[in-house]
Amino acid sequence: MVEAWLSGKRRAALAFGLGAVAALGQAPPGFWWATLAGLAGLVWLLDRVRDRRGAFLTGLWAGTGYFALALNWIVEPFLIDIARHGWMAPFALVLLSAGLALFWALAALMSRLARRPALAFVVAFVALEWLRGVVFTGFPWAMLGHVWIGTPLDQLAALGGPSLLSLLTLTVAVLPVVWRWRGALGAAAVLGCALAWGLWRLAQTMPAAGDLTLRLVQPNAEQSVKWDAARAQEFFDRLIALTAKDGPADLTIWPETAVPYMLEYSPEVADMVVAASGGRPVALGIQREEAGRFYNSLRVLEGDGGETARYDKAHLVPFGEYIPFGDLAYDWFGLRAFAAQAGNTYTAGPGPRVLDLGRFGKVLPLICYEAIFPRDVNAMPDRADWILQITNDAWFGVWTGPFQHFDQARLRAIEQGLPLIRVANTGVTAVVDARGRVVDQLPFGVMDALDTRIPGALPPTPYARWGDGPLALLLAGLAGLAMIGRRRPSH
């Protein structure tokens, strides 16, 4: 009777709703219990689907509901210039949500091919979610494991990154569905053990913070007029005033693309910056041009205005900072509009770099979007002393996007055992210790500067040493178990 009633449109609507409930665990609400409930409901629903096509569609609808709510901020960039781009906002949300939902649909389909469907769903889901962070340059936003950020359970990321947290999430959600009260006891035991380990790790002594003062500058420039020539001087003046406020700091840091000018065309800007800092170094987000190509960069200026370190953003945003195959379109067809080599989009830098800033230590720079990729951070060529993320979260609105972006950056600190300094134009400007705790922060959406120090670093974590390799072996073993044994009968 239940299977007959849960068919067609009813099943699609229920799956969509369960996916949306699961999304409530993402920041800012952070209702992790809703994520567990939504996933448990989805597994229960999949257990009552008789055919592979139905499983695929159920997973597709659930994933669409999840991403439609979790990624609602995706409409914000199209509302910056609403007259020109506003019409594209609903299409962006629908297409992105449905496209990412294909990973959920494939996991549901693959579960029907195994002898232990629930276990197969868990393994396939975690594996495909990891793949989502890789294919087509990757987009690992709103992973299931992100719902634990800000709780003691997020410390598990030091062992296995966000995928281990996703495995924990699905395991806890599935156990009560498969084994009812015994499964519920098992799920409680798993959560209890993870909580105990997280609390123990958080209670361990932390190394002392450094002695040097950093000044984090948050100019709060509105995105809709950030590049307006009539307002450029105003925003630059904000940066200068905040840099000079109450005397110089040892190192001042400006956010992504903070400077509305380029040093190549306005060399006097460097002198104005270091004059405001009292001759102390300044790390600034600024565009740069070289041989007709443009880069989204972090540049460190010393007291004489000379550049001592530079990082060019390597992981660019598709369709936002570059157009895929844009250079090929220029080479083959002469189309200049999408070509980085013609100066019409950004060119990617060579990859992760660790900058030696002398007495400030070694720093791994990340620009905006790069902080969502654990594999990129894990690919740093040398061990850094701290992570620096500069960003312009005005693109993400004020409701969900900036807070989800910040949470993912916090997770990188836990994974690596390194402190994080985060400087936003608008968004969350904060200092995070090597266990992911916020130790200092500016209010959201204000023009201000924060004077702080660099928290101490921890030794490399297991995830920093071995990445996703151990978890991949675990998933391979679980996949083997899912393919053998007796199929549990459907209800």
C-alpha cells in the first residue's frame, strides 16, 4: 500500500522536500539534526522504490531540493546588475541544482545494483560527492559533512577531511533505517564516540600566538558600485584610512581586488599604500597585467613600495573569472570576448604556492573560491605556518553564501592544523586557530579594521600527510561488502 501511494508525483514531491530538509544543516542555520532526518527519510523512501529508474529519479529530486535551498545564494551575482542579469538568476539556480543533483541520482541508482543497497548508497554517495569536487574543475560546496562545522565533530576533518565527515553523516542517518532501534543505538554510539574525540582534541593545549601585529582591513565596498570610476577614490580612501588608523601595524592585509587601480598603470599607488602603513609591509588584493594577460593577485609591498612576494589565483571561477575553452575559441575562430590571452578574462596562476614572508613566517595564500578545495590546500609544495585567505564575499549576498564560504575556510584550518587569517571586503573577516575555532572577528557588513596576531600552528595532521588516500581504501572495502551477502528485502 505504501509503495503504491508513494509513486509518481507524490514520491517526487516527498524526495524534493526531504532534500530541502537535509539542506537545513548548512550554515547559517546549522541544523545538523535536520540533515540526519532528511537523509534518513530519503533512505527509507529509496528502500521502497522497486526499479532503477525510480531510484534514479528519487535521488535526482532529493538532490535538487537539497541544492536549491543550500545554494540559494547563487542568484546573488545576477542581482548585482539586476537590469542586465536579473533574468538569469532563476535559471542559474534551477540548472545548478539539477546538475549537481545528478550525483545524488547516480548514488541512488548504484545502490540498486548492490546486494546491500543501504551500504552501497553510503559508499557511492561519499565517493561521488568527492568526485563532485574534482570534475569540471570541481565544486565541493555544501558537502554533507559541512553540517558539523562549528561543532566538536568537525575535528574528524583532521583525520579524513570533509569526506570523512560526510561518511559519518550518512552512516548515522542510515543505521536507524536499516536496523531500527538497534541501528538507532549504533548511530548514537557513533555520534558519541565522534563527539568525545572532538572534545578531547579541542581540550589539548594550543601553541602560543606570535608577537607581531596584523591589521585586517575590511572596506565594505558595495559590489554594485565597486568598479564605478566615480566611487573608486572613495573606496581607496577607505583602505588608506583604515591602514593608518591608530598607528601602523607590523603587517596590514587588504582583501581580494581591494585596489580599484593597477600598479602597472598607476605606480604612485604603491607609495601611497606604504606611506599609510608607516613604511610597514602591506599584502593587498589587486589585479595585475603582464604581457596582455590579467591576473587576480595577492601582492606584498615593502616599505619602499617594492614588491617582495606575489601570488596569482590559480583556481578560477568558471564563467565568473574565465570562460572554459575561451582561449581555444580565440585561437580557432578569432573570438576575443572570452579569451584570457586577449585580456578579456583572468589567466590562472601556476598553482598553490607558499610565500616566505620573513619574520611573519611562511604563508599559504588563497584567494576567495580557492578555500573550498581541500585537495588544493593539501597540494601546498611546502608546509606553511599559516593560511591567508583574501576574499570579496559581496558576490554571495548577506544571507547564506558568506557564512558557508567562511565555514569551508575554517575546515581547511582543521584539516591542516594551521591557523587561518581571513580578510573580506564584505563578508566574514576573522582569525581562526589551528583547530578551527574563531578567536577574533569583525562585525559583518561594516567598514573597520581588526588588529590581531597569528595563532600558533600544530604539527601536520593525518589528513595533511595522507590526504584522501586512507578514506579511499576504506570506501573500497565497504564497496566490496556492499556487493556480497544477502540482499535485505524491501518493505
